[in-house]
Amino acid sequence: MDNRKLGLLSLIVVLSILVMDQVLKIWVKTHMEQGEEFLMFGQQWARIHFVENEGMAFGLSLGAFWGKLALSTFRVVAVGFIIYILLQLIKAKERNGLIIAFSMILAGAIGNILDSAFYGLIFSNSPYHGGLATFLPEEGGYAPFMMGKVVDMFYFPMFHFTLPNWSPIWPSEPFEFFSPVFNLADSSIFCGICLFLIFYQGSSKEKALGSDKNIQAVEEFH
């Protein structure tokens, strides 16, 4: 596939994920109270549960102003680096799988940056079980630029158990898998990394086989 088609493939992947991610987040933000949830497909282990966090993946948070600023700065730098890598892969005409993998990572990173950058400006606050957020409120948004919160909604509490009292960690404590709440952007980053590892391993094996064949050809020539 030539550079133009690879670039178009990357653009389609990035834009598709970004649109789906933002449409879902905006719907959740404007139609659900924070803390509200409902079942997906009628299953207890698959839920839409609206929470907000300061910006790390899977509901994790650095907290405080400087932590938020550091995280936002890191994200912007990371996006720039990913774009550079992606352009190099397209230029080198790498396999579609690698292009798609980095495009998914890029889309996820941009998706969460958009939340941090603009949601505080265009939405009112979402208090916990305290009403719906308003889009473009007259009094202004709830946070300045790059200080907005990331919207999370996917929650998969697949099973619960209590650790035995003889356990060296958290004895007799209840445990839930999978407890973090995340969004489509987080999923895109995670799946992109997994896809990259799969194709990177495949590329390494192909290069190793190619090197062995070259060595064998040289030996036969001599």
C-alpha cells in the first residue's frame, strides 16, 4: 500500500474513534448524573456508570492543580511523539496492522486531551447525583482550559470475592474484577498497544527469518 493510502487509513481510524468517543462522552455527560448507571444488554457484569476523573486512564488520578497540569503537558508531548512515529511508519510503508495500532493509540490520547482541554469550558459541573450537566451554560464552564475532567462510563464488575484472612495482602478484604471505570479512548489506547505488540513480534520474527536466509545464501555462494 502506498503512502497516500496508508495516510488515509490512519486518518479514517483516528477520526472514527474520536467521533465515537466524543459522541458517547457528550451523551453521557448531558443525559446522566454522575454516579448514575444502567446495565448493558441486561447483564450485571456490563454497565454504563458515569464518573469523572482528573485525566489518567482507567479512572486513575494525579490530583491537584500541578498534577493535572503535568498530566496535560505530558499528554500533549506524547501525542506529538506518536504523530512523529506514525508519520515515519507511513513513510516507511509499514504493514497496515502497525499503522492501525499507532492510529488507535493516537486517537485515544487525543480523545482524553479533548476532555481535559475543553469540557471544563463548555459544560457545567456534574455533581455526584446532583443533576445533569448543561452544555454552554450562561455562567460559563466549571474549569479553565486544560483543567477539565475526563468522562468515563464503561464498568465491568465481572466477579467478586473476599481474600482469605491468611492472605499476605489485604486479608479478609473484598476484591472486585474488573473495578476501574474507563472510556472508549482508554480502550483504544489499550487495544492499540496490544495490536502493536502482536505486529511488532511478527515483524521481528520475519526480520530474523530474513537474516537467516541472507546468511544461508551468502554461505552457499561461498
